Amino acid sequence: MFPQVLESTQESAHTGTLRITALMETLWVLLSFILALARTGWSLQCIQCTAFEGESCTTGPSITCAKGEVCTTKNQHAIIGGATSATMYRSCGPPTHCNKTGSFTVVQRTMKIGISCCSTDNCLSPVPELPPTSTRKNGRVCGLCGAPKEDCTPTTTINCVGNEDKCLLHVTRLNGPNNVESYRGCSTKSICDIRFLNQSSGVVNIEADYFCSNGAIATSRVLGFSIITTLVLLVLLS
């Protein structure tokens, strides 16, 4: 009798083990499915804020990013006549913008941009460092102009300096196609690689594309980025 009881007990234990194993396998499949959905179907939540001249930019509304985007921090300095205007902007952005640092020079101004990223909900990536200022001519000569329209015709040239060895065309659109500015000048390759920036404060929307060439004049018409206009509008509307 005792051997039969022992055998029955062992069989029950084995059956219980199989059930637990099957349950664990089911839970693992379910967890893998949930993680797959998180990677492919869910979007990040990112803090959106704008700060000027060293102000804090750590709080603000949490916005839902487009699929595949990450949380970005843009550190931007506009240098005009030796004076620097600084702004920092946190929002969503494509991962291709991550760890981009560079500068461009157009009519009477130099713009420095750095972008860092992180990939968890409402994360705050570190403020990116900006490239140093250089006065060393690099041999590149580009057309120079600015106009309140889709494109401008260079009336003079600029000797590019430092790592700004590409000729740039950029056109700014603010809140649609009716407020347009265009500029030509010099740019680093890293700025050219960014290609597109879309910055919104909830009131002001600025679209930016960059086109660069190795020649004296960049010939393709694209959107661009005007930090001076951005700063003025955001200050007035904040």
C-alpha cells in the first residue's frame, strides 16, 4: 500500500510541477508580448519646456512623442556682436539628432547648437556642451545674404572659420508659411546632418531644415532655423 501511495504522491508532484512550468511559460510569453508592444507601439512621454539665460528647464507639461522619438535637450547660443543669448529647450525629437553639436554663421550672427537625448518617460538628458569659438579661416568661401522671403541672393561672401566648412541655406517658417526668413552662410557638417528641427512652445511653432553644399552657394531651397526670431517670440509670449 505504501509504495502505491508514494507513487501517487510523486505523480501528483510531477503533475503540479508541469502545471507550474506551463504557467511560467505562459507568463513569459505574455511578458515578452508586452515588452514588444512597449518597444514598437507605445510612445514616450517627454517634458516640454523652454528656458533663457541659464534659467531652469526641468518642469513643464508632459507631452506624448511620435512613435520612435526620444526625449531631447537642445542647448542653443546666438552670438551677435560679441553678445550671447542662450536658450534651452526640452521636448521630443528623432534619435538621429542625438549627440549632435555644431554651429553656423550667417548675416551678423553665429548660432551654436547642441542636442542630447534620453529614452525613458519624462527623463532629463544632460545639457550638451557647445563647440568653442574659432576665428581660424578654413579656406571655404560661401555666399552671404538674408531676406524676409523663401530664398535670398548672395550680395557678398563670407570666409568660413573653424569647422564650419559647408555652405548653408536656411529658411525660417514661423506658425505657417506666411512668416518666412532666409539666410545663407557657413555651417559645420553636424548641423547639416540634423536637416530638420521642429520647435513648439505651444503658442509658437518653428520648423527648420538645413541644406548644405561644398560650393560657394547652396542651391536647394529648404526650411531653416532662426534662433533670434525664436527668442523674441517666446519671450513676448511667455
